Amino acid sequence: MQASTDNPLVDTAWLAARLGDARLRLFDCTVHLRPAVPGPYVVESGRADYERAHIPGAAFLDLGNDLSDPEAELRFTLPPAARLAAAFGAAGIHAEDTVVLYSSTPPMWATRVWWMLRGAGHPCALVLDGGLAKWVAEGRVTVREPTQHAPAHFDCQPRAGAWADRQEVLAAIDDGAVCTVNALSRSMHTGESEVNYGRKGHIRGSVNVPYASLLRDDGTYRAAAELQAAFSAVGASTSPRVICYCGGGISATMDALALVLTSHANVAVYDGSMSEWVRDPSLPMSLGPDG
């Protein structure tokens, strides 16, 4: 039943035809970011949304708690490999499973878990294009009864180069072979927004492809040709390596998925992103357009 991992998206019809398959592991990954002062936000689990309505057979993955490092200073930090393997195993994910992820909010939460599974070496992790909103808009059934998969053994085999740290991002500023892409909004990139992570602007030398620009009005990803054009316009498509970042390594995974859709072979996500970068005043930032 596995779809091609060259295209990590599946549509609602594909999923509907496979509900109930013994090797399908379907998960709701919803998280909310609620505005706060001082901001930029507070994190709220999407478990209550899941309990109100979810796709039949879907279990809930708690990204903010079960899939984040509890000992890290920053929210959503990638756990060590052993802890991550234990969490995915507890969720019932086995190497032979096809994992499909979705959110009732923007797809960044599903794409974050997708990137974590991809980075851990899982052979078939996929994202439901359009998420729960598209499923509901098409009149498809939702349920309230929870699903919990039996625990499994998850063999974590980290994929080299899937994640970047601040040292690599710093080195990339003067490395013409690396394009660093900011997935945040244009106004946050330029520093014009009042919302920021402690310092205004963007990592010096980075370019901007806002995550929201990757989607159509119905919340599905734009065609590969359109995505290719967006990344080509900032030099990312022809760069040997691309590092994506955002505020905390979440929406950056939407850009990472888009790059995979365009067949870019060397993409990384900066896990700490701006939340880490702004803490060190020696790490350079810029205001205004790209550069």
C-alpha cells in the first residue's frame, strides 16, 4: 500500500481507500500557537480537537510533549535518537508501517513529525495534503472514538544531513554552496513585523520563502512547478545544499517538504532556528530584504 517517498504527499481519496489497512498508522499531530504578550505565542496541545473529531483510525501524537526533548531549553527540540525511537515505538510505529500524518491546523505540525520520521530513517512517512480541513470539506466521516496502536519496536537510523545546528548555519553564511531559507513571513524576515523571537530580522545571508506561500487556498501544496519557481527565484533550487529555518524548526519543515517535492536531494532543517539564534548576540542578523 506504500506510496512513493519521492512524493511525501497523499490526497484524501488515497487515504480514504486505505482506511483500515493493517499496516497503516494514521496520526493527528495538531498543535495550536496562541498569541501571547510577551510573545510571540504560547503552545497548546491539539488533543482536545482530536477528541472532538478526527479521521477514523487516527491516533494522536503529542508533538509538544512526547516528541520533544523535555531536558532542552527550547520548545519542540528534537529528542536524542534513543528517546525518539522509544516515543515512536510507543506510538505503535514499525518499519513496515506506512505512516500518514495530518493536522487540523496549518500542516506544519504534520510536516514536522514527517521530517522527524524521515530523519530517523523511517522508509514511508507521508503527509495528508490539505489535512483535516480538506477531509471535512469533502463531507468525509469523522469520529470521536480514540485509537491507540499497540506498541512496536522502532529502529532509529538517523539520516545524515537531515538536521543542521547553529555552527553549520553560521558557516553557511560565507559558503556559496549552501542556501539558507527562512520560512517565516516576509515582514518577519525584513524586521518590519512587531512580532519577533527576541531580535528583529533574519539570519544574515538567508533568503525568504514564506511557508504560507507554498499552499493553495484550500490548504494543499502548490504544484511542483510552482514550488520550483519559488525556490529558483531565491537561488535555492540550484544550491548544492539548502538549510531551512523558522522560529522553532516547525514551519521550516513545510519548506523542506516543498523542496523534496521539487526533487532537491540535500535539504536540512535547523532545529533551533530563530529561537536559538537570537539568544547569542554574536550570531549575525540582518534587517531588510535578503542578505
